[in-house]
Amino acid sequence: MATEPADVADRLEGIAEELADLALDRLHRAADAIRAGDMPDPALAAEEKRITRARRAVEKAVQLLAAPRMPGSQGEDGP
């Protein structure tokens, strides 16, 4: 079964959305702590940043896979 790059890009878009939801959850939890008068857990901020970096990397992969290839081009990784 051959998988096309555009198919993988579609699946990665869903993963990027899931990662965005996870990052927002961490931000909401930190905001809830602030509203309650507590200090937000520093681990939440670090985790949100890590998740956001992963989302951006996945979105970059989506762009690379979804981009139409020019006939005769070899891209960064060769043929």
C-alpha cells in the first residue's frame, strides 16, 4: 500500500491540531491557577512551550509535504 506525501500531510494536520489543544489546555490551567490566587506551576509553562515547539515542527512538515513538487526538482533530500 503506497502512501502519498499529501496523505501524510493530512494526518499531520490533525496531529498539529491535537498539539494546539494540548498547549491551550496548559495555558488554561495556568490561568486558572492565577485566577485562584495561586502561582502557576512552572512545569506547565515549560510543557506548553515544548508542545508549541512540537506543533510548529509538525506544521512545517505539513508545509513541506503538501507543497507541490516541481518536475525535475530534487528537493533537499535528493530524488
